[in-house]
Amino acid sequence: MTPDEAAAALGVDRDADSAEIDRAYRRLARELHPDRYTGRPADEVRAASDRFIEVTRAHDVLLAAPRRPAPSARIVVERPPADAARPETGYRRPFGWWLFAAWTVLIVVGAILSTATGPLFTPADLWVRLALVIAFALATALTGRRWVWRVTLVLLGLSAIAVIASTTVAGLLGLGFMAIACFGLAVQGRLIRFPDQ
């Protein structure tokens, strides 16, 4: 479909602006949508459906067509001054290594405080659990893999159950530090995003 055919299908000029094209498309889409033709004869539904598809294609063609400026419009290209700061391009990681180190220190301090709870079954239980939480939390930030983040959450949950079972203030404080650090590392690994990122 050419832009001229598309403009004729929507009933707008070929040089119409996108707002006018959208208005014409929405009006025709409301009139021709197949849901409005339920219970009518099959040939009438088929004709409306074909026309609806044609209008949708025409809308897409006109919005994709390059726009020519009006003949009287002047195109002015402004160049920024040489000393102006250039905008950064590409994606930057939200945090640097210094924040990664801070989260690491926080999770290690939390793990040390969590040792006040004592092991549930054997001393190996406590150290293996804490080592796995730390290892997977750090791997979350370094790899950015969702499955690593999910394992970290499971391990953190198991650690929470163990700390709550023995209920000491230092253990609960350590669990809080580890939870905060795990979420901070997930943010650094781009697995959790805030609206402004």
C-alpha cells in the first residue's frame, strides 16, 4: 500500500500530521471493529473485518512514511557550543565497584551477626548456609542472572527461618543487614529497577 492509497483509506491528506492520522484511524477503527458486527450476516462481518485490516495497515503506512517539511518552513540546525557537555551514550551500570564493596561488607557483617543464633543441627549447617547466601548474593550482582537471584532469595528465606527459630537480637539484626545487602546487590546487578532507571 502506497502512502497515497493509505491516505485515501483513512480519508486524510497525504501530508496530514500524526495527530490527524490517529484521530481518523481511531474513528474508523471504532466503526469497523469486528466486535461491533456480532450477530450480523457473515459477508457483512467479513467486509468490515477486511476494511478494518485495511485501515490498520493504512495507519501504519502513514505513520512510517517520511514527513516532508512544509515548503515555507526553514530547517535550522543548531550546534552546541564546543565547551558544552556531551550527553552520555550507551547504558551505564547504575553503580560502581565501591558500592559493590559496601554491599559486600554489609552482607559479611550481617553474616557475622547471624552466627549469634547458633546452628540448627550442626556447626557446618550455620557456616554453609551463610557462605551460600553470601556467594549467591555476590554472584547476583556480578552476573545479573535471574536464577541466581531466585536462589539467593530462597537461601535468605531459609536463613530467616533459622534465625527466627533461635530468635536472638543479634541474629535478627544480622538477618536484616543481609536482606538489605542482597537487595542492594540485586539492584546493582540490574535485576531490580526503580522507575527512574
